[in-house]
Amino acid sequence: MPNGGGDRTVVAGVPTDFNGTATDNDPGFPAGAMFWWSFVYNGTPMNFSGQNFSFTFWVLGTYPLDFTAVDPWGNMATARILVTVESPDKEPPVVNAGADLNVIAGATVSLNGSATDNDPTFPSGAIFYWTFVYSGNLQNLSGPNASFTFVAPGTYAVTLNVRDAWGNIGSDSRIVVVRPPDTVPPIVQPITDKTINVGTVLHITAQASDNSADFATTGNYTWTFRYHNATVTLYGASFDFLFELHGDYTVTLVVMDGTGNAAAARTFVVRVIIPDVTAPVIGGAAVDKATINAGETVHFSASATDNGADLTDTSAFVWTFTYNGSTRTLTGPTPAFRFDVAGTYTVTLKVSDAAGNNATRAVTVTVNENPSTVTTPPGPGLEVLALILVVVAVGGIIYFIGRRRKPQGKAAGKAPDNTDESEK
């Protein structure tokens, strides 16, 4: 009766010893007996004579092994055992299918994945394949890199599967969003003309929007202009360029979304000028009346030229002076101001050009007290004069009465008055 030692599980790549035994009713057994092992491995029949042998399994699977014993009389018996070969590596690969995608219907998508494994020989013997459902059908694309044209809009979970040489499988998925075709161009805000000095770097950031969610990353900005007899082309939302030659340059901006829809071109002019360091020339600064009385209005007038041309910007003329403890500011070439407080005022005119150069001129205004407001020192009023007249009048009356009542007598050195009393 043969015995192969029972079923067992072995590890691929590790040598395994098999030891068979047998018993028989012949007391001389196993003398004259024959033993052998037989099985099929990876499609090939294998035979080993004797009770014991060693074998290394590399291919995973379950193998039936037969141990056969024949006694000297030709009696034969066979015992079968099952050998299960397991992988020495049970760790699956770590898979990276890549970032999610958002594409327009009809676009061909490149699927590029990668994987790592604990097997130092990886990816030797490994299998890569992509799977996803498209229009109701399972798609299977071989290799770590594949491509597929998505015509139907929708959201697709695309999975990269990787099986290493020992059969361990790892996977990772990426989402592919397929949106309907976009026919709407971006909206680009106008850009105003620019004036800069020679030797200045002009920086402009274009303002544009689009109906596509990925416009910030897929939008295309192209700036073109002629400079020094050559065409200059710049890309990106920001325009940065050093202008070292004076002149007028027409810049054209074209903005395109990721689908290829282009907005109408925007153009603007960059005027590059030689820096102005010449101050304006004040032709005159005057007042219509340099000396006035308080309460009167003074009219100022001024004119100026800048680089030989009349300065017509009224905001370039600023008059300042201190009035009643605070600073007053007048604007324009012909302002006016009413002075109600007497004093002497120095009014300074400052004329500035667009480049920031300025010139100054001062005029003086003398304000006198208004004569109609001068107060006469106080003297006798009408009431006092009337009282004096009353007193004088009363005094005269008293004097007259007193004369009428004075007694008549001999006056010294005069003859006696013999006039009859009745005549008096």
C-alpha cells in the first residue's frame, strides 16, 4: 500500500522534497520492489524513479502527483496527493492611473499609467491593461500607455490593472469627463492705449473669461506687434516687454479657448516717448487788482507753455496761499477769490506738466480795511447836547426873573428918584 505523504501547499521557487512509503504482505518487501512518481507540470509529463525526489515548482497552480509502488510479484498500487503551488509574493503592484481628465467630445485621450512592485524584476513578466465601459460595452486596452477617442459625452471611470509575475493584481482608476463640443469664444475686455517712457517695461494683464471650466489652464493668449522691423510674438495672459525705442506700436491680442474658439482680436497702441524733463514756462501770473479793500474780489490770470506748446490743461494751474490761518487752493488759469480779511497775501502759482515737471510764480495781494467800516471814537451825543441847551435856557430864564425882582434904591453917585410911586 503506497503513501505519498498527503496533500501539501508549497511556495513557488522553493525546492520541495517528496518522500513516498509503502507496505506489503511480502515479508521481504521492499526488496525487489519498484517505486516512481509521475505528474504533469506546465503541460509536460514528469517522472521520477524511487521513493524520494526533490522538485522546484515555479508555475502557480494545483498539481496531482501519483506515487506508484510495484512489489516483486508485479502487484502495483498508486497513491495520489495534491500539491498547491502558491506565490512567494502576495503583495500586489501599486498602480497610478494618472490624473482625472476633462475633454471635449471627439478628443483622443492618451492614457498613461505606471506601477511599482516589491519584485526587483518588475515589470518583467507583468501585464498592464485598461478597462472601462463605453456605450454599454466593456473596453480592454493593453499596455501601460494607450489611447481612445471619446465621442459620446459622459463621465467614464477608466481603470488601469497591473498583474505582476506572481499573479498579484493592483489597480487604480481615473475619471474622464467628456463634455459636448464648445462653440462659444472667450470674452476679452478692451485694453486702453498706453503712454510710457523709453526704457520702461510695460506690464499688462489681459482680462478674459470663457464658458469652459478649464479655461484658466487651457486658454491661449497671443500678443503680436512690430518692433524694430521685426514681428514680436508673446504668449500668456500677461504682457511684459522692455521698450527701448520711441515710437507708436500697435499691439494685437488674440485669445483662444481650449476648444479652439478665438475671440475677436483686441488692439491698442503703445506710445513710447522720450522722457520729458523740461519744466513748463510761466508766461505770466497776475491779478487784476494788487491792492483792494476788504470784501472785494481779486481775479487771477496766468498762462504757460510746455515744450513750446501752450499748456491748456486747466488742472495744471494751482494757486495756494494762507488765508485766515488755513491754506487755500485755487485751480485753473483764471480763478477768483474774495478777500474779507485785511492783510498782505503771497499767492504762489504752481504749474505742472504731464511728466511731473513744475514751475512756480508768486503774486502779492494787499487787502486794506474797508473805510465804510472804520468807527469814529465816541463824543457827546445828541442827548448830551440837548441837555446842555436846556440848562443854558433855564439859566437865562432864572437870570431874567432875578433882574425883574431886584429892589429899587439909591444908587451910589446917583440923584434921588422923585418919581411918584403911582407913576411907576
